[in-house]
Amino acid sequence: TKQVSFQPSAGKRRWTIQVASLSDESKAVALRDKLRSQGFPAAISQAVVKGKKMYRLKVGPELDGDRAQAMKNKINQLNNVQSIAIPE
């Protein structure tokens, strides 16, 4: 598993947690609603990957690297997922 540094680097001061990338919109909506019920600011963004529409579940943004790490860990624990932190 690739480790991500949660210390801000030049120009990277926001973090988004990508929880999942799903091809089924109804499953994406259900997971978004579950994350929101757990208190996370979850949203869905659409992307086309290899010609297929995907629904990416994201939480954030978070401005503090330590809080982003804690949020990622809590999301993983509560939802049995392996989310990734994306610096923006």
C-alpha cells in the first residue's frame, strides 16, 4: 500500500478522500447517503474511465493533513473500505 504524506507541500493544501469508484449509480448514491449519515461531507463526481461512466465517492475537502488522515481512517473502519487521500 502506498503511503501518502499528510504534510502540506507547496501548492497542496487541501485533501479529498476518495472512498470508492463505482459503475452503479444507485450503489454510489446509497454509499454517499451512508457516509452523510455518519457525518462525513460526501459527494459524488462522475468520470469516464475507458469509455465507461464511473461514480466517484469523495469526502472533503479537508485543509489539515492530520484531520484528513483521521477522517480517512475513520471512513475505512466504519465502512470496511480502503479509501485514498488525494492532495489538491
